[in-house]
Amino acid sequence: MSIWILAVLLLAIFALAGWRQGGIMASFSFVGILFGALLATLVGKIFHLILPHLGASDPLIAWALSPICGFILVSIIFMLIGFKVHRQVEVFYKHKAGELRNAMWLRLNTRAGIYIGLLNGAAYIVLISFVIFNLSYLTTQVAVADNQPLSVRTVNALGNDLQKTGMARVAAGVGTLPPNFYKFSDLTGFLMQNPKTASRLADYPGLTSLWQRDDMLGLVTDSTLTNALAAGTSLGDILNEQPVQDFLKNKDLSKNVEGIFVTNIDDLMTYLKTGNSATYNDKLIGHWELNISVTLAWWRQGQPNVQPKQMKEIRNLWTQAYGQTRVLATGDKLLFVKNYPSFTKQAPFIDKHDWKGDWSADDATNYTLHINLNGDDKFMAATADTLRLTAKDGKTVMVFDRVD
């Protein structure tokens, strides 16, 4: 019902505007609507560069406003041209033609303006339906919390009316936004409707290297943000969180992250639903922790003369040294080793460092690991299966178990 009320109001407003403007200006306005709709995205690229300097620092707002500003600019240009043509014709009939011809022209111009104004109103109804249709595609999926703002509730109501009245088919017939808009909307909606999958998102192999970046720590460590989905927070509240705002303002970082999501969006959706990734299926990928007992057993085989008392001391030392050692192998073939120990001759005798590196696959189960710290490189041969990773560091064989 609201769509028909909106349509009647628009038709009445533009019919009145056409009557006031006349047929010439209303005609140029109609042409401006058509060209504005066609050129909105292209001209909007100019505003996408300008808007951040005019106060629209939020990239999402700048992205949404840019085509609208482009449409308005093109429409204004055609309206100015129409006004100039209208003035020239008006001067001719007012000063050079007779009073009868002037009166006939005025009558024709105003009546034609009403009909063309109705055409303009119809064009705006279609364009507004297109905007509502695409906005509601996102908002209806993410509106899972009870405290949705009035704007979201209004868009959802209008989108629902589009479906009921059949105007959704008209809106869809106008065109579509870039495919990534719908894919990201589906992804956002799925996460909002299934908050428990947020932990699975964090473990997606194509994204795990992101969480290790220093400039992503604000997003990863913010407790309010990490618990937002489970608490039923609205999308607007999430976007207003300071770490999210800082992330969006960092153009290089946000563009890099967007590129990663765009590349993996289809596989990511499959992973969220099934827990399996077709793109990142190397057995090495994942989180690993050192199994001290098995690693010591391997070491004991090469040390047959070690006494039980010594073995106990060595176990205690290794538990202290390797108890927090973790390995992360990411889908983009990066390697992060946390709390890897080195033994010193002075107290506290154990130094722990975080190493970074990369890995390469020799075949389905054999890998070469390379880690680096301050110019010191280590290369290790490794084998991995579903549950266990075995790596050889010199003479020491280290065995890791997968962490779920």
C-alpha cells in the first residue's frame, strides 16, 4: 500500500511541477532523468574522490552517495539547458509573435507540461523502486536484532510492499548493481542470521593471515566487536564501532581486505555452511600445537643413555620452553610460529620469539617450511595429515597436533 501512496504523491508532485515548468523544461528534465540513470555510475566516480573531502569520510556512505550525486549533476545540466531553450522560446512568443499565438503557446506548453510531468513522475517511481529493491535486499537479511533503526524498518516495509504489488519485477528490470553487492549482502546476512558461524569465519584459511597483521589488531582484539554477533547487535551498531571506523578509513587496508573477500567470496560461503574449503585443502593449513610427549619420545630414541632423572628434568624444561609454541599455516602460504624458544646460557635461559615465514608443498603430504626472525632463517622439512604435523629442525623432530 505504501508504494501506491508514494506513486500517487510523486505523480501529483511532478504533474504540478510540469504545469509550472512547461512542456519544454519538463521534456529536458525527462531526458535528464534517462541520461542521469545511464551515467550515474560513471559520473559518480568523480564524486567518489570528492566526497571524502566534503565530510563523507565513511567509505560506505561515499560509495552510496556517489552515483546519486552523479545522477543529480547530469539532471541539473539538462534542466539548465532546458531552461535556456524555454527562455528563448518564451521571448519569441512574448515579444515577436502576436498575443493570440502567445496565448495558444502558453496553453499548449502548460498542458504538455502536465503530461510530461506525469512521465517524469513515472520515471522517478521506477528509479526509486530500483533503489528500494536493492537496499531492501541487504537490510532484510541483516535486520535480525530487535532494535533496528527507523530507516531500516522503513526500507524493509517498502521492500515488502514492492514484492506484494509486483513492482519488484519492474525494479529488477531496470538493471542490477555489481554482482559483488549481492554476494556481500548474502554473506553479511548469513553471518547476522547465524552468529555462531563467526568463529568459522575467523578460521577460514584465506583470511587467517589477516588476523596476524598489526593494523588488524583493533578489529581482532575488541571484545565489544567480537561479541557483537552473539549479542544480537544491529549492523549499524557494528559499523559505528571505533575499530570498524578506523578500518574503513584506512583505504589501503580496506581495499586489500576487500580484494581478499572478493577473490574468495564463493568458497567462503561454502566454508561457512559446510566447514570445508575447495580452494584451500592442503593438509598443512590450520592451527597446530606442539605435542611435547610425542616430540620427547622421538628425541629419546636418539638418546639411549639418558637416565630417568635426567629425562624428567628435560621434560620439565621442554614443557616450560615449548608449552606455548603454536604454528599457523594460512591459505595464502604464510607461516606464523608463536613462542618458539631459544636456549641461552644466562637467566632466564629461555627466550621465546614469534617467527614469520612461508611454506610450499612438495606433494600432497610433504612440505618445506621457512621461517625468519631478524635475518635468521630456518628451513624445515615437514609432513602433515589430517591430525598431525611432523617437522624436522636440524636433528630435532617436532610433532604437532591440530587445534580445532
